[in-house]
Amino acid sequence: MSVVGRVLIVDAGNTSIKFTAFEGEQVLWVERGDSCPTEYGFVPDVIYFASVRSKEQSALLHADIQAEFPQSEWLTLTSQAIACGVRNAYVEPERLGIDRWLGVIAAHHLMKSDVVVVDAGTAIKVDVVNKKGVHLGGYIAPGLAMMEGALLSQTARIRYEADEVVAGLGLPDSTARAVTEGCREMALGFLERIHHCYPEYKWVVTGGDSQALLDFLGISLECQTNLVALGAKLVGDERLRGNK
């Protein structure tokens, strides 16, 4: 049961900001952008703020949003040793990225079983949590665009235009295919190894590249595009209950 009526989740990732508006337990809208959309006329009772950005960047974003909603209560979410029945694997819990922590909590509550959580965006993040709510740990690897960008930035003659990236059969027969498909195969090999280690676990995925990658492996999965926001709602509500 929701603690407050209207909640705005601000999920500040490395490359974009995602805003999710809740009315009770219902998601009203989800938007990405540099600033919170105002066309909906939505004024939150409370804002749950989760950011993986630097302290300086987070503080600037905080100030901008709070200026837009000066009457709204504000909660900055951080990774903890225990929250919502989930135990953090990190010796220093606060050093686990808040996006990973919220994704683990949401996946545990959604699936109620042993779960592998995959978030493939700027980076590919994998976390494992068992049905008892014990976070076992996880991995961070470069995302597809990051791998491709690193290769191009560190070489002088590997170059191609965007319109050269086309699908093909068999071994890549162009530089564009060699790079893009090579990066994809590296990511697939990483995820296939995780599946080999945890074959009986259910998989929950989020992030722009997750489902496309895992479709190649034929892994049964549940796609939750709003996983971090769902975790933020759980953690924020728990904190508010504790303050009442």
C-alpha cells in the first residue's frame, strides 16, 4: 500500500534522466529528458531521487527539480545494507550503485524466486539475488555503444559511417559489421557465461539493449522497462513508513 498519493521518481543515469509519476501504486506516465515534464500538471507529494551521477551533478539536478516543486517532500535514495527484505552483498553497501540496488530489490519482490537481474544500457550490469532476498553480488561490463566507442577512439583506421551498419549473414564482411557484431558477441558471451553459472534462476531484464541481446541467447526472461523506478517506490515508501 502506498504511503502517499503522488510520487515522482527521478532516476538520473549516466546518459539520461528518467521521470516516473505514480498515483498510489499506478504509474501515470514515464518520460526521459533533461528536465521534468510539466505538461501533465503533475505536482508530487514527495520526490524519490536516485542518481549515479557525481555529487556536483546530482546537487545541480536536485536544485533544479526542487525549484520546480518547492512544496514537495524530498528523499534521496542511497544503497543500504538491508532494505525491503533484501540484504546487500557489498562490504561497503553505499558503494553499490543505487540503480543496481533498486533493480535487485524490485526484481526480488516481483519474482519471489532466485533471480538474475540484467540492466543493459551505458554499461551492462548483472546482479544475482536468491529467493531469500540475499544479494549475492554482480558484475559491471561495458555496454555495446561503450565497447564500440572505445575501439574507435583507440584506433586510427577502424572507421565507418552509420549507414554502413547493416544486418548480414555469416561472418562479418565489412568493418562496420566486424565492430558492431564483434561487440555484440562479446556481450553475449558474458551473458551466456552467467546463464551457465545460474541455469535455474529466473531472469529479469531492463535497459535499452537487454532484451535484444538476450533474444539471441534464447533465455526465458521477464522484461521490466521500469525496474529501477519500481525499486525506488518500494524503498522510498519503506523509508516514509519508518519516519511516521
